[in-house]
Amino acid sequence: MKEFKYVITDPEGIHARPAGELVKAAKEFAANITLTKDGKSGDCKRIFGIMGLAVKAGNEITLTFDGEDEEAAYAAVTEFVKANL
């Protein structure tokens, strides 16, 4: 299992467009990818799981990767997050 912590820099936080793109990126992998904020978690393969966390600019999130291709998922999804969120 791998973890990645990140502070959201996008002034609008995680809104519909980047959440949808994050879901697309996560669905390319078999690994379970979970986004956690303030003790609440959402499945990165479900847009409502992400949107329901109401992540705003300045919030710290933790992405957790667990599964057979977690290394590849970690590399791809963390790059997406750094570039877009």
C-alpha cells in the first residue's frame, strides 16, 4: 500500500471537471484508490465519492493506493494531482 499527501492549490478546490478527470485517471488501474480528507474517504473511481468530500483550496488530502498495480497507479495519479489540483 502506498500513500500520497497533497495540499490542494487550485483556488476552486476539487470541482466537477477535475473530479471527472481524476475518476478517468483512476479507472485505468485495478488498484483501489481512495481519497481521504479530514477523516472521510471517497473512492477515486466514483465522482460522487470525490465530490462528496467538498475539498477546497488549502485542504490536505491523502491518496491511498492498494492493489496489484499500485506502483503504476501511484505514478500516474500523483502526477495528475500535482498538475491539476
